[in-house]
Amino acid sequence: MFRRREPVPFAFIAEADKFRSNVTPPPRERASASQVMGRTLVGLVVVAGLAGSLLFGMPALSPDQSPAQNQQSEASNSR
């Protein structure tokens, strides 16, 4: 790679900090009541799904439960 020998002026960076635009962006539209309710409903469904997966998944993850009887197939019983 070739390096530049001449100095690069960085005055434009200092001038960019001083520049302020007099154009303001338009205000954001407020969400309607149905949009707010829809977003709330989606959020509640997601939270309920996570809570339900924890509720039903925790017993499967607990290592202290042992099976009450040994499971054997019917083929091994006929021998």
C-alpha cells in the first residue's frame, strides 16, 4: 500500500461541528389506540409463551426425579 506524502487538511471536520441546520424534521405520528392495543397484546403473548415454556420445561430439567419403575419393552418380557 502506498502512503500519502502530502498532509490532509482536517478543517472540514471542525467546521462540521459548528454547522446547524434550520430545517426541523416533521413530528412523528402518534400511534392510534388500536395500534397500541395490538402491540400490547403481542407483548403479552410473547411473555406468556416464555412463562409457559418455563413452567412446563422446569420439571423436565430437574435432575432429582427418578423413574418409579424400570421401563422395558414388550419384546424383552416375552423371553
